[in-house]
Amino acid sequence: MEPFSWWNEKQKGLMEDVKAFADQNLPRGEEIFWTKEFPIDLLKEVARKGWFGAVIPENYGGINAGVTGASIVSEELSRVCSALGDAYEVSMFGGVEQFLTFGTDEQKQKWLPKIAKGEVVGAVCITEPFVGSDAAGIETTAKREGDHYVLNGKKRFITNAGLADIYVVYARTSEKPEDKAKYQHLTAFLVEKGVPGFSVEKINELSGWIGLPNGFLDFNDVKVLTKNLIGPEGAGWKVMMAGLNFERVVFSAGMLGPMRESIRHAVAYAQRRMQFDKPTIDIPSNQSKIAEMFAGLYTARLLIYHAAYLLDQHKDAMVEAATAKMFTSDTYEKLVSDAVQVMGGDGWTRFYPVESYLRDAKVNQIGAGTNQIMRLVIFRGGLKALGKDLKMPRRRIHEKLKVPISTVQPPSKTNLNEESVLKLLSEDYMVNPGLFMSREDLKERLADASEEKLDQALKTLESEGSVKLYRDGRGTIALVKATYDGLRKAGPLEKYKWYPEWLSKEFIF
């Protein structure tokens, strides 16, 4: 793959170096599909090369290649095997991002150089036995006792469990309803491997992520010094949310490597597999699948690195990161499945690596936030980001055509009273017959429309049976439409009648 035009020379050089490393170690990665042994030797080599410092500033021993740099490393390492790529990714968002954004000077000086050199590997601990997507419901507790906190609880589905040296752990520090309402009941802690009471409870046998330790962690009266808080007490939710965009981008970049390798194997296979006296790559259905595979890869890669660029520019990329994660993981599943299909029975054997990539497909749609959560993030964030662009256009009845069309003319205003409100609702019925009129729509057309006066007029019309009101969760009147009786009060039936010219007059009665 080619570097993007907006990458700087450091990022382009990094891509070449990591790509060469991945090319050299592809056979080693395939060994792991069989042995299931974590490639600690490769991880140490990645550390020696300084790639753990991709996003870390140079004054802390990093190479300062940004989120883009971390994504480049993730993309290439994932070509070797998921165990190597995911271990790297989790370490990136299991300490690095949190320290950079919320760490004290002391924490940065102590931990960032060690992470940059690969001396310590990180993990992030959110999910619990009874807590998944509802991260605010974390049950692990942390109670302050003098200069330390005491943690009790469990975490599960923790990637790098046992492998990691430092763990970013989110725990509940308040039971006050007002703190929960403000999401100020959680706190982020740095817990080091080996502290008394902190242990690995169980390692999961997963369908995919071969060789990568993932499991349960237990906290039994674990003492954590106050200096190991990440951010102040009660800021855990803020710390967690701030890191999610970074996590989703780097996690998504790790899907690109297997997608590229799947395409490579599918194309090379189809060029050499003969059926019906021709290579199977000449079969139109295979060409169609491969074309979609290319399109999916190019689109996913563009989404990921655009989101990475935004983060490197310190811009909000919530929607872009969630979109990249959702699209890439959904595309990954289809792309790898199509690669298996192009390769037929051979693609489903373990003798080609695409079978292993397929095992990881489902977890990609779950990890770093489920795709159902991604859709909620995109929906809410999209409404906010595009709010002005999504405002419904003004519509009116065309003077000659007598049909509803959009208009850019500013609306004329009328004085607020029951009669004028009903008139506006009847006009809206003519241009938007199936819709309610919003409170904002009405206020735009009414002069001196205070909230109290508008409510009074609408409630009076409601009591008369002239309008139907919709109240939101706070009890505020949000939407309104005229009832049939209200439309009749607003004007005669002739006001609403319209027929196309081609319609025979004998059909009109």
C-alpha cells in the first residue's frame, strides 16, 4: 500500500521500516497459528526498534509520529499475526494515551520512556463479568484509606492479561446519586503487575486472537497509592471517553493488515486455480468479489487515516473514529469471508492464513465498543456535528404550480394567538401533510412568541380538540399538529384541494 499524501517524511519512513519487518516475519506469524505461543521474541524486537514510542513525544523517548504513526505500526504488525498486532495496540491505549492527556509530570517522566523503549506493556481494564457496553455501571470499587485506595472487584475480557506490566483500571469511587448523574463516580488507576491481591483469575479460550492472552483479573484488597490515580478522583469517565477515539482508530488500523493479506492470498490463488479450463480469477463472480474486496480495503484505510489525521491535529474525531471502527470491522468480516469463498475449500483449511483471519472477524465487531454502540455514537454525534445542515428546509405552496416546494425566503411573521397558530398549522399540513410542526418552526413564524404565551395558546387549542401535542421526556411541548377539526376551523375544504392537470374531471367529486 502507498502512503497518503498528507503523511510527513517520518511517517512515510516508519511505514517502510515496519512493512519490511512484517514481510520478513510473515512465516513466524503463521507458525503461531499452529503453536498458539505468544511471540514474545517479536514483541521484544518491536520494542528494540522503538515503535512503542510511535505516539510518544521525543522528550519522553518516543518518535513523535502521532496517532498516524501508531496506526501505521498497527496495520503492518497485524499482517504478521493478531497476537503481535493486538498486543501492540492494547499497549498503546492501555497507558500511553491516558498518560499523555491526564498524567502528571511525575507519571509521564516515569512511565512514558519505559513504554517507548518497550520495557513495559500496557492493558486497559473496563469490562467486568456483569458490565459490558454499559461502562458507567462498573462494579469494581476503590475506597480511599489515607495515602492509598483499596480496590476490590473483577475485570474480564482483558487483552494482554498477564502479559502486561501496567493496567489502567476503572473503578467506582462514589455511590452518591448526584455523582452518578454527572458521571463523576468513576476513577482511573494505574495498577502494576505483582502488587499484592492483584492476580489473573482465568485466561479465555477464544475463537480467534490466536496466542494472545485475554482473561479475567481479580482485585482483592489491592492497595494503589494516590499518586497512581490517572486524573483526579471522579474523572474516570472523562479519562475513559477521551481515550476511546484513539483506541478505535488504532484498533481499526489493526484490521487492515489481515484484509490486505486476505486479498493477496485470494488473488494469487485464483490466478493459479484452474476450473472449466481457465483460471478461476477469470470467473465473473470471483472478479466481482475481488473488486468489492479492493473497494472495502481502500475505503476503510481512508476512513482510518483520516480520523488519525484529525486526532493528530487535536480535533474532535468522535464520529470519524466510530465510523472507521464500525465500517472497517463490518467490511473485514465480509472481505475475509469472500477471500475464503474465492479460494473454495482450501480457503477454509488451516493451511492458508485466511482461515485464521476469519476467526478474528466477529471479535472486531465487539472490541473497542460494539458496533451497536458505534451506531449510537455516530447517530448522536452526527446530529450534533451536522445540526445546522440537517435543519428542515422551509417549504411553501408554489403560487402557480400550487404544489409544495422548498423556499429560501425568510418567513413572514404573525402575531401570536390561537387563530394564527391554527392558520400556521393548516399551512404546514398543506406542505407537510404527514408531519407534526416543531416548536422551533412555530416560533420562527410568530412575533413576540414567549415560551409561556406559546404554551398557553397550544394548551387552549388542545383543550378545544383543535391540535394534538407531543411532549418530550421533560414534559415540554415539542411537536404539534392540527386535528381534522382544527383544519376545518382554519379554512374551508377548498383551501386544501389540489388535483394534477392530467386527472380526468369525472374522477373528481
